[in-house]
Amino acid sequence: MDDGGEGGDEGASAVAVVEGGAEALRICRPVSKRSVQRVAAETGWTRLGEKAAIPVQIFRLSGIYGPGRNALATMEKGKARRLIKARMVHVVLKNASLAHARRRDNVLAALYLGEARLHTGDAPRAAVALQHVRALDPSNVMATLLLASAWQVQGNAAKSLEEYTNALVLDPTNVAALVNRGTALRSLGRTGDALAQFQSAARISPATPEAHYNAADVLHSSGAAQEALSYLRAATRLRPTFVQAISLLVLVLEAERD
């Protein structure tokens, strides 16, 4: 779309140019034939959803597409990346707020609202939105993880631990839940339990450098520097730019030489 040099607002309503006239061109200004077709398709799906009283979420996935080259294929290969950009988050926050106000039973709207509030530093209101998601969908693992993060940001380690525990009940092999539960346990002084969580995460997902580093950090702090070495080598091999892991590895090796 041609925004005249300005940043495009993906939060603008998708209006079918073929029917919307000058107002449509002002709100959403596609130039190429493919862009016009895309807006028409988005509008068609949106209107169908409204008629059927079913919420519709439009995702625009950036990238170069082709056989084996798209966002879904990237996810399947385990190479997907999540990018958080300030302006993008504010657009999501605005849209999710509108959608949530319109339909309080919209789980996705409440989930996006909670996540956007969390990323914009409003953890207390993020917790409110995410608790609402949990009330609508008690088995929602993502909402549970985000709610745990919201409590963690607010300094409530006990509630954070409770939610990470709930996430593991829903998904026992969730590596993010294991690592973060370990962090919560460690902040509460439960070092042995924290180490068990980090080690479990490293076994379940050997390619997760954070699991190895956190296990090594606990072992080193407990005086088990030799045991920490294998975890540190794994963390730095998996992520050669992992500064904390490199620093701790150097510290352990230097102490070993002395």
C-alpha cells in the first residue's frame, strides 16, 4: 500500500476499494492489483464473520512466499522468530481494546489485549485481561504463561510460581514454563527445586540455551563449578553470543586454572 511516505497503519479498517469509493482509498490505499484483491478478500471474510456472529482475525504475514517458503513452513522447521516492535504493539493494543470492548467473550481479543498491555509496561491491567481469558478458557496455556509473567513483573513471585505450575499441569513439557518456574523458585530461595526445573528443561529441549545457562548458574552458585561446565559449554555452543554464559564460563575456567 502507498502511504505517501508515512508509516502504514495496519490497524486501519480493511475496506473493499471496489465498493468503498474515496473513503476506502483514504483509509486503505492499495496500489497494485494484488493489493486491491487482498483488501477485497479481507473485507469479504470480515463481513462473513459479522453475518455469522463469528470473530474474524486477519493476519498479514510479511516475507517472500513460494513453495516451502512462508511463515507456517518456517514454524514447522523450528526457525520462527517473534519480533516485538513498540509501534506494532501499540497498534495491537488499540485493536484488541476495541475488539474486547465490543465482545467480552472474544478469547483472542482478551489474550492480545493482555499481551499488549504486558509489553507496554501495564502489568496490573494485563493481569486483569489475562485472568478474563482464563475464565473463558481455563486450558489456555499461553494466557497462563503470560499471566505468570504479569505477576513476575509486579514482583509477586508466589503468584507467578502458581501460574507457571498451572501451565505445567496443562502442558508438562512446556520448556518456557519449566525455565520460568525455575526462576520463580530460585527467587523464593528454593534452589534445589529450581535446579531440577532447569535440568528438566535442558533434557526435554537440549537446544534451549537458557535452560543450560540457568542450570549452570545454580550449580556454580552452589559450589558445583565442575558440574556447571557441561551446561555452560552447551549454552555457548548453542548461542555463541550468549554474553552471560560466556562470562560465567570464563570465570569457571579461570578459577579452575588457579
